[in-house]
Amino acid sequence: MKLAIASDHAGYPLKALLLPYLKTLGHEVADLGTDSPDKPVDYPDFAAAASREVLAGRAERAIVVCGSGVGACVAANKLRGIRAGLCHDTYSAHQGVEHDDMNVLCLGSRIIGQALAFEIAAAFAAARFSNEDRHNRRLKKIIDLEKGD
């Protein structure tokens, strides 16, 4: 799977660990920055960059990491067509894809450790949208909400 990954300075250390891990799982991963934990940057810029890769079709999904994951999730969800979820457990990570067609995973580097982050990212990348009628019906309602219908 083609994945985009990005972080702010607070998320950089976890992103730096996730990048090679995801590659060992066979994923093609585009690193959209930031490149250092030492220079403060703004998480909306990186959440938007990763989300735009998904919207443009250059990535199937994206992972965005910031300190808590909350800011990145809020920012990513401002882009029409993005369904970002803040997940700090594996169930939410795969269920968010299977039921809600979540296309951006947000993680909090100050909330979870490396081992759990690896499990969550793997569950997210391995999951597939169910395409069941009830989930398609609900997804349509979400898309209608974006349109203002």
C-alpha cells in the first residue's frame, strides 16, 4: 500500500521509527516531514500535506503524528474527503477503516509508545472497508454532511 506519513516536531521521534517499520511490512511510504524534533513547526501544515497526498491519489492512506494526535486529527478533518481518526488502540484503527472508510490515522507521540504505535499502524494499513450496505449508507451520510446537505 502507498502511505504518506508526516509529523510536527513533537511527533518526529515516533514518525522516524514508524517509517522504516512500515517499509518492512511491504508498504511504500512517502515521508512528508518534518525533518527534525528540534525546530518547532505547526501540525496543521503537516496534517494537510499528508491528507492532500490521499486526496490527490498519490497515497491510499496517511498517518499523521503530533504530540497528542488531537490537533493533527482536527486539522486533517478540515479537508473535504478526509476521514481522519485519532486511534490509540488497534481495534479503533482497523474498525475505523472497516466501518467508516477512515483514510488518515492520527497518533499522539506523547500518548503511546513505539510498540503500540507499530501495532496500530499495522492494523490501520491492513484493514479494508467492508462495503457492507449499512457502512456505505453511513459513509454517504458523512459525505453529505461535508457538502452541507
